[in-house]
Amino acid sequence: MSQTTLGKWSWLWGGRVAKAGLCQEYFVASMALLTLFLSIWAFRKSRHGRTRLPPGPPGLPLVGYLPFLGTDLHQSFTELAQVHGPIFKLWLGSKLCVVLSSPAVIREVVRDQDGTFANRDPTVAALVYSDNANDVIFSPNGSTWRMLRKIFVREMLSKPNIDACYTLRRQEVRKIIMDLYSKVSTPIDIGELAFLTVFNATTSMLWGGTPEGKKWSASLGTEFRAAVSAISVLLEKPNVSDFFPLLARFDIQGIEKETKKISLWVDQFFDMLFEQRMKGDVGTQTDQKDFVQSLLELRDQQGPGSSITLKHMKSLLLDIVAAGTDTTSAMAEWVMGELMRHPEVLKKVHEELTSVVGLNNVVEEFHLPKLQYLDAVLKETHRLHPAAPFLVPRSPSQTSTVGGYTIPKGTKVFVNIWATQRDPQLWESPLKFQPERFLRNADKLDYSGNNFVYLPFGSGRRICAGLPLAERILPYVLASFLHSFEWKLPCGTELDLSDKFGLVTKKSTPLILIPTPRLPNLELY
């Protein structure tokens, strides 16, 4: 195997085991393990040999196609689709995977057979994060998931609830704008700025601003933010245990151990929050009803036999923060990057903000429905830079047929929206940033998941549960940034819009911009 090939999967290659002078016992154990793997591989191949699996690239014994994949899976899978077709298979270690790259086969999975493919295939880190798939994102299709999603969508993120929390979101965004004003003409990391803004706005809705109580300290919020960031990193790390389940017990990379450590801290954090809220020992800086209060009231209404447990409530809150903050802040950075590359688009955004909001006012959420061009900019950014290029992979609960091919039960199914949303057969000038395409087709291209050429938030029963909140926070934050300040690249800086694949695909390099005040009335800052 060439050094180049090994370089593609260096995270999976332990240099220590390649040292000379291995002891005889280690050699014997390695050969025994290799024999076991070869036997399993041969059995696996013979078992599937009689079924009509999709075409796909050949792999190697044990490791499958892993050695040949680069780090940018969305690009690798798109290139493979050009060779093997819109539905193809590949083995990643001992895991059979199928990749879908056309609206027709995607529709079969997310619409025609939605119930069958509504399950997840969570990684080891995801299982730890979700307390063994006890949340909205990773829970299998069943009564628990339906109960959690119902609470998530109808109670926590209902329109009345989101409306009621506007004051909480607004005060956090205004704090950031005020802080930015104190840093004008200095370089700002847009990714960090967006993360902090979205995180603060989201957590303020969870527990009503900054909690006040004996056990709360100023550092707790900072520690919680660091924990959420660390969990996001661990969730997207390639893990040997996921590709070779027989090795999972050894936790070779230590990912499971580290995820458990951080998850335990987060669990204790929420325990303290709920305990003090129920005792009345902790208040908030506002009288607004927050998500914690909504969940506690819901449980009280259901009585002693309530189906929602404290464990469920903690998982729901963590889903909102961890998933929502990472994806929304990543998209904010992509939008700002595209606007820097296309000043003519930025000019139109500013003209719309001036017309709708006015230079003597700050952005309010009631302005958002009138900011149609900004909405088109956001949608075009979601098309070119979807936060989750494969959405969250699905897995069939039973052996099924898609595109005329057999998809065995338990297969990991990737929905490659990164490919379909850049497909020249589906989009005119697909690599050009043209927000106007969404103005011309506003009734056909939205976030509902009904048009299978455009699915940035997914489709079917597994469509992103946090969509109602994302549709509020992202445009509000961006409109506030863009209306309040002019932004430019530091002198001598070249704009880089290359991406880095992950659970959430982000810019490969941080976007650094310099703000200057845009509004004539400085009291608005």
C-alpha cells in the first residue's frame, strides 16, 4: 500500500504498531485477529453475494474502501457517483454504506419509503452524546422518538413559544452588536462571533437569560460553551470503533472515553439547573417563560405517570444547543464569505436593509419576512454550502429495494445533497452564486423538503426538527450584523472559500473581517 494511500487515512494508521521488533506474542495475537477478520469478511461477502446490491468501487479485505477515501468525503462520494451512478455502495471497514446522489433515488428513501428509512445508524460518540440514542436526532423511529419530536416541535419550538422568547434572543444580539461597536476597525473572527451570538441567543431561550443562584458563577456559561464545542468536535471525528465494531471495546482513539467525560459534565450541569429551578433557588434576569420552564410545566401537567423524564428533557435541551449552534454559526460564516466575494450582492442586501429597516432603526424580527433578497442569499448559501452535506445518515429497519437495488437492513445510507444541489443537470450555472434563482422560484425552492433537488434541512419525518428556530435566528443575526456594520477583509488578505468536511462542513480557514459602523445614529449601538 503506497504512502500516498496511507496519507489519506492517517487518522486510522497507528504508527506504533508498525515498529520493528514486535514481540512474538503480539505477532501471534495479530495473526489470530487477522484470521478472524478475514473469516468475517468472507462470510459477509458470501451472504450478500446473492443479492443485487448497487454497483460500487472494489475495496480491500477488512478495510473495504477506507484507504482510498480522502478527507473530503462529500467530494469523494460525488466523484464516485459520476463513475458508478446515482446509487452506489462501498464498504467502510465492516460497514456496508450506500450513497444516494439523485432526486429520484433520494425521493424513494425520504418520501416513498420514509417509514422504513427513518432510523439512524449512530456512531459510538453519538450514542454517548445522546444517552444511547435517547434524543430527537439519533433516536430510532419508534414511540420514544415520536414522543420527543412532538414535544420538541409542538411545545418547545411552536410558533407561540418562539415568539414569546423573542425578547431573550433580541437582548443577546443587541449585546453582541454593542460589543462589536467597541471593537470597530479591528479584525474579527466571523465564525467565533457567529458561534458566540447564536449560542448566547439559544441558551437565553433555554433558561431565560443568565441564571442567578448560589451555585452559578460567571465561568459556568463559558465552561458549558466549551463543552458543547468539544462534543461537536468529537461527534465528527473518524473513529476506528465505528468502522470495526469488534474493536469498539478497546476504544483505540479514546473518543468514547472523552465523550463520556464531557457528557457527564453536561449532564451534571443540567441536573444542577433543573434541581435549582424546581426548588426555586435559581431565578433569571427576565420574567419571560423559557424552555426549561415549559418542559417542567409539561411534565407537571402529565402528572406522576408522565412519559417525559428528566433524562429526556436534558437531551432535548442539548440537541437545541449543540446541533443548532454549530450549524447556524457555520452558515453565518459562509454567508459572510460569499458576500465578501460578491460585493454586488452585498450592495443589494444593504439597499434592502436600508429600505425595509431604515438607517435610524435596528433590525427586528418583524422585518425578516420583508427581507426577501437576504432570504434568497441565505437559500443560495444553503445550496452551495449545506451545513450537513449528507444530512444525518439513515438506516433501513428492514431489507428494502431502492432504484432497483437491494439495500440490506442496517445499511448506512448517505443522502448526498451536496452533489444534487450542485448538479449541472438540475441547476443552471450550479457553481455560480446567484441568489436571484431563489427569487424566480420562491414557491418551489424552500426548506419544506418537498422539492428533492433542494434539501438543506432534509425531508420527510426526519426533516430537521430545529428548522422553525433556525429560520428565525440565522436571518436575524445576519441582518443585524449587516445592517449595523460595513465589513471588509484586512488589507493584503485573500478570500478563501474552500471547505473542510465534517459532521458540519465549515470553511477550511477562519473568515477574518473588519467592521466599521454603518448607522449614522450612534445611539443605536
